[in-house]
Amino acid sequence: MVFLQVGSLFALAGVVRAANEGPCDIFEAAATPCVAAHSTVRALYAAYAGPLYEVRRADDNATFDVMARAGVADAEAQDDFCGASDCVVSKIFDQSPRGNDLAPAPGGGCVHTPDAPVNATREKLTLGGRSVYSLYFEGGMGYRNDNTSGVAVGDEPETIYMVASGRRAARHYNDKCCFDYGNAETDDNDEGAGTMEAVYFGNANGGLNHGGAGDGRRDGPWIMADMENALWGADRVRSNESTIDHDVVTAVVKGDSGAAPGHWAIKGGDATSGGLATFWDGARAPGYAPMKKQGALLLGVGGDNSNRAVGTFYEGAVVSHYTTDATDAAVQANIVAAGYGK
């Protein structure tokens, strides 16, 4: 007979819970439900049985919905559909009840032409031992939805997380604007300070107008917040964390409401092990409180369709609440349990 200590029993229960839930189940149980949930690698709800994303075949423009099979994207079905033809990701389905799907982004104030979709087979990885495909952005690519449901507007609270590739050896990130996921302007133009709230990953210096990466002391990459007209790592246009060199990164940006002069936080960690570190938890910079969020959703680009950034996206969700530290920790445990690269 094997006896487990009480602490071990609690740890085992946490693993079982993480395996039987998705991040959005955890958010919902905490009364902070997802209003958007996007992934090409897995279901973000345990009971989600719909499509994760749509691919379009170059040979005949036929489309195919890639479903989750036992919670993980059915990459084998995608391979069968695409065959020898090139395929792109033509839609990313919102797994939440809100229906906030993402499609290739229209032109905007910075780049006037629409963005290209990503190559559907550019990067294959393993998740829990099964092969899946990422969203691999190579510049000029991006997704958007300017007519959403339930996404925070004005100074309403919000939490956004994404899991992205941090592969420092491969360096698939850059200092260009902007590898973002989150809340943006509904007219695809720069509407000024506080009209965005998105999580960013890369090695931009924050100001985006000096031509180089880093802040003179470190080289990145970092997690920052795109709140329009700059990338913020604290209450300054500068990263507040050390260089992040995990293979896969969990990145979180949270904005509170009702707290003068505005309260927000950045968290991050290794998506394959451990917990989250807090890189900023404090006031917004002058001019960014109260926020003026507009409620569009974007991925891979900036609010005015600045689309020169590169990066790799696996999953993410948007919550129109300021989540607790306990909820954030439980979501991180769920991401680790998913088995990126294992």
C-alpha cells in the first residue's frame, strides 16, 4: 500500500483538475468568464466540441474546419485535407459563447492594405505528445474583429493572456510593431493613448521610434502592454523585467477599473513549468487613466494595423474582469499541464 502525504494529495488533485479543465473553465468558475478564446492547438474549455480554426487550400480555395479531438487540434485531418497543396489559416474561431471569431485584418491607418493569413503548416509542435500547428507570423500577417460582443470598453476591467513562442535560439520575435493579442480600436486607426489594451511579446524598446531593441542594458524579449502610442513595461516606456528566454511563454496583461490613477499588472512565466512572476503591479502612466478601450480584438498586429512584427501564437483568452492571483495561478497550472513540447 502506498501512502501519500496531505500536501502530495493536494498536488495530485491540482494535476487532475488541470487535466480535466481548460483555462476558460477556470475563469468561469471564478465568476470571470472568457469573452474570447482562441487557439490552433487545443480546446480552452473541457467541453468545447466546435472548430478551432479554418484552413483554406490554395489549389481550389476550399475550406476545412479543424476540430479538437480529445481536446487537442486534429492536425492529422488538416494534413489529409491540405495534402500537397499550400494551406493558410483563414479564420480562428472563438471558443467562447460570444462568437468573437478572428479573420485576416483589414487595412488601417499605418498599413492601408489587408493583412495576409498565416501559413497553416509553417510550424508543427507537440502538445501532450500529439502534433499540432501554431500560428506563425512572418510579417504582413494579422487577424482582427472590429465588431465584437462582451469585450471591455472604456475603463472597464480586463485580463488577457496568451501563450507564445519565446524560442530565444530561434529568435522568432523582433523589435517591430506589434506582436499583440487583445483589445484595440474599432476603426483600425490610432485613436490615442488608452484606446488599446493588448499583451505584447518581443524585444521592442517600447517607444518603437528609435530603431533598435532593448533599453541600453538588456536585449529582450519581454512581455509588455500595448496601450497605444507606446509599449509599456511599467509606468514607463521600458521593460520592467529581465530577458525572458523560455521556449514557450505565458504572457498576461491585466487592467483594473475604479482605482485612481488606474491600476494594471503584467505577469509571465514558463508555459512548460512553474508559476507566474509579477513584472509590474501599479499605476498607469500619465494620460492612460482612465482608459478609453474600444473593444475590437486583434492578433499579430498593432491597433492601426502596424504589421511588421513576427511571433508565434498558440492560445489566448480575453476576460472582461480583473482576475485574482489565485485564478491566474490556476490557469498557468493548466497551461503547464497541457504539455507544450512534451
